[in-house]
Amino acid sequence: MKKLLQLVFSVFIGISGVAQTYFNNNYSYAGGLTLDFSHDILQNDEGYIIPGGFDYLDTLSYNKIGILTTDRFGDELFINVLGNGENTFSWNISYHQGALGFDNTGSGYYSVGMKRKYGIPNPVGVADYGVIYKFDLNLDTLWTISIGDKVGTIDSTYIFEHCSVLPNNELIITGIVVIEGSTSKALLIKADSLGNELWRKYFYSGPLNQGINVIATPDGGFALSVWKWVFGPQPVSTPFLIKTDSAGNEQWRKYFGGIWHDGPMYLVNAPDSTIVGGYYYSDTMDYDISYNRDAIVKITLEGTLLWEKKYGESAYNKRNYSTNVNTLGDIVQVGSVYGVFPHMLGYMLCVSSDGDSLWYREYEKVTGQYDDNHLYAVIPTDDGGYAASGMVHTDYDQDIWVLKVDSLGCESFDYCWTSLPGVISVEKPGDLQILPNPAKGYCTIAIPKENQFETYTLFIYNLMGVKIEELVVPSGITQLEINLSGYAPGLYSVVTSYKGSITGRGKFVVY
């Protein structure tokens, strides 16, 4: 059984040196009992922009778009609603992290999504179009462009999943086209700054394929994430990565995952001019339910796999939904996992540029047994921390969820979560002096003793709750030098104990 434990320690501020901000809030685009969600988040000078969708409980079609803005402390600034009152359309926007992006003139934003129109080509028909959106700085709509079948028999579904804004405000867009309800291909479309299509390419591997996200690579080409699947009693799915040149011509592709139900891969450029991709890896399946772990890969632009690593233990229906990289090259991804079934928690995993685990956290906003917490998007923030968006669901409502944490994934200066047992809970930080900190090779821990001639015990834990060392501090000793040669990079908590009571606590970072 998983349980929530509190780790309390003074927080190591990120390299930016800017004071960290924290919040854990839920919002609604339209107020009242609506079904709200977000899969994207963007930071601007004022705070955060959270695009998403909602519908009222009596219609169940997610047919309106909402865009929420907050300040840096999570206080709501304003909300724009698109498609409100247009009953013939179902609108969506920003299916994946990064689909909302700045234009390069500083005058607004681009995003992509889809709309569904009923009554085409006859009163019972349906037409689905991919949509490009252009917003001004106030997030008011300047224009939209629809791409799809517009005349004759409507036999194709177009959904734009993600886009990246190129230096000249051209757009590279990926998504899916479903032909006659059976075959689907990944789309790669390049459009000019006004949304006019310049060219398109199709990619597939088997009958069902979906473009997930696309990034422009430093060599002038593009990296496209595609997800393929096969229906059946035990569905099988596989992520693969396609590298193209500047005209969308395929240069190479690589497949990942195993034999079961692996998740889509989310791509991002790393500071060292490599490609990072994160997905969930399925270790096994029980009929149509998979048991998954986080997986991350790092690849050169030429297609050489530098490393692929998997993290944690397999968990029932664990999913990750977004992967990102900060300026140091640290990789973070978010998703959802069951706590005490059927309660779902959001989580973040952070690893180094070499794939070494740094920390793992689980989070919640709603706490009921049947309530769900999902994180769908994550970005590094300019104060060295991270911001994530998603949704929380109760038996009577569903809201947008936005979470701002520091560089260690902590929810406040002195409060962190972990899902694993064995981490000692303490009441306040700062009792133990640890130098140097951050440390490499060794550190010295000064141990405050009420009676220096008594024997104390020192415990060191990593952030997954695993006890690394248990050391006896003999009579007369008030400081210990710790050899860190076997320690992986990351954060460690330290606790000193005397006759079963905690006498000191602190933390240190190994780099």
C-alpha cells in the first residue's frame, strides 16, 4: 500500500538564483459544474497561460475552448472562452505540451487543434477539421485556418495534435488523418505565418498511426513522434521516432518499447543538440490493462541511441503524458499513477542529462477515495522550478489543475511528497550543518548533541525513500565525514537519532 509521507528540509534553490514560487490550484474556465481540462502550459512575463477545453455536464462533448492566465503566484488574471454558443461545432486546442507557442515577432501566439461540424454533408454527417489558431497578446483570436475535406463526401477525420513555431513564424504541425474510419496516418504539415499549407507528408507503420508531437532540430530538419497501435483483447502499441530533412523527407526512423501496450513518445530538444523522448514502457499486461514504468531515451540527430533507461517499478495503468528539459539538460516528465486504488495521483520524475534519477514526487489536489489527479503537461520555469497542468476529477466536478513546484519538485520551501515508505518525517529543517553542499566526493555533517559523550545514530536516505547508510556516531564525535563516491547524483535527507527520538535533520545534494 502506498502512503503519503512528508519530507521536510531546506530547499536547494536552482541555478537561476531567483526566489522560488509555489502554488497548487484548481480553476474552471466557465465556473459551476463543468468538465474542465488542460494538456498544455506556457510561461510568459506575467505568469502562466493554460489552454484547454470544457463542457457543461449536460452535453458531454468538450466542445468549447478556454484559455486561462495566472500571475506567477497562481492568482487568476483572466479567462477567454472560444466557441461558446456555437452549437454546431466541437472545438479542441493544444492536445499536447508545447502546442501553444509564442510567435517570433512578440505580437501573439499560435496553437493547433481540431473542430467538429455536424450536418456535413447531410443532416446526420460529421466533418472533422484540423485547425490552426492565431491569438494576439491578449489571447483574443485573430484568425483560424481549417484544413481537411471540405467538399464532396466527408470521409476523413483531421486532428492537429501539436505544432512548433519556426524562426520565420512558419509552423510545423503534426496530427492524424483517419480515412473512412479505418486507416490512420500521421500527418506532418508545414504552413506559413498566415496558416496557408506549404506541404504535407504522411507517415505510418501498420494500419493505425498517430502523430504525437514534432520539434524543429538544430540541423534544420524535424523530429516527429508517431504512435502506432493494433486493437484486440490485448491491445498492442509502439512509439517510434522519425527524423526528416527540412522538406519533410524521412531520413531515418527508430522504434522503441516492447511487445505490449507502450505509450506515445514526447520529444524535446536537449541543450547538447540531441533529442530526448519520454514514454511509458509496458512490462506486462493483464487482458487490456498494462503495468508500466517511465522510460526515457536520448538520441543524436544522426539516429545513434546514446541511452535508454527505465525508472521505478511497474505500476498498474501508470501513464506519462509530457516530457521536457531545462537549461541544464535535466529531464522531467509528468503523468498519473494509482495511489491507494482507485485514487489517482499526479507525479513528476526528474533525471539528469545522463539519465540518472534525481527525484520522484507524487501530488494531489483532491483527496477522496474515488477522486483523480492527472498531470498532462510540464515546463521548466525561469526561477529554476517546474510548472505543470492537468485536471482533477471528483464525483461532482472536474477542474483544471495547475501545480508550481521548485527545482526539487517540492510543493513549498519545507514540504515534499514521496510515495515510498522508509522516509523519516521531521518537523522542521535546518538542524544539521552539511558542508560542502552541493557536494562531490565527500561532505562533512556536524551533529548537534545534547550530550556529546552519548552514542547517536545517523541515517541517510535517497529521495525514493531508500536508506543508503546507517552510521553509529560514537561518544565524543560531533561531526562525520561521509564518502560520497558510491552516491548517485541527487538529493539526500539526513536524520540523527538518540534513543529513538529525532535530534537533527537536514539535506544535501550530490552532483
